[in-house]
Amino acid sequence: MPLPLDVVPNRTSRPTCLLREFYRDGACVRTSTLANLSTLSDEQIDAIRAELRGEPQRPVGELFEAIRSLPQGSVPIVSVALHKLDFARWLSSRAHSRTPLATTRWWHTTTLA
């Protein structure tokens, strides 16, 4: 059973919109409020109402525009390379291991940074 959105009118302010569920307790039908959606805009409430009805929504690609994108392909490559070289063992085998801050500073002086 779809969850209804109940709109409760207020005298002096905007109506309250509540997401509710109904359940049976013996012979009685009871109501439970799941969320108060009053702070959402009318467009957001309409979108939730349409989603609860099972109506198709617009694809995300139509809602957002990518302004800038950074390449992420090098991160997995470096991760695999460090794993194959057993880089963690190489760092920990030093007699004077560096602190995390010193390691971070050293890392930025290499070509891998």
C-alpha cells in the first residue's frame, strides 16, 4: 500500500504536509507519522508524491550540469603499483620511521604526489 501524504490546513500559516503510514492493530486502523515535510518546497513535495505513486522521474542528467570534472583514473593505477611494489613494507622497514605528518610532507616532494 503506498504511503499517503496528508496535508493538514493551518489557519495562519502554510499547511503542514505529513508522510504517514497506516497499520492495523487488531480491529483498529492506526496512523503513524513518519516525517514532517512542511519545510520542503511545493516542487519537492510534488516530486515525493509522484515517486510514491510510482510515476517515472526525470533522469539525473537533466537535473544537473557538469561544470568541471577532474580525472580519477590515475588514483587506481598508483594504488595498484604501490601494492605490487609492496610500498607499505618498504616504508615500515626504515630504521627511523617518519611520523604521519613527515610522511605526508615527504610524499609531496615525490613525482607520485
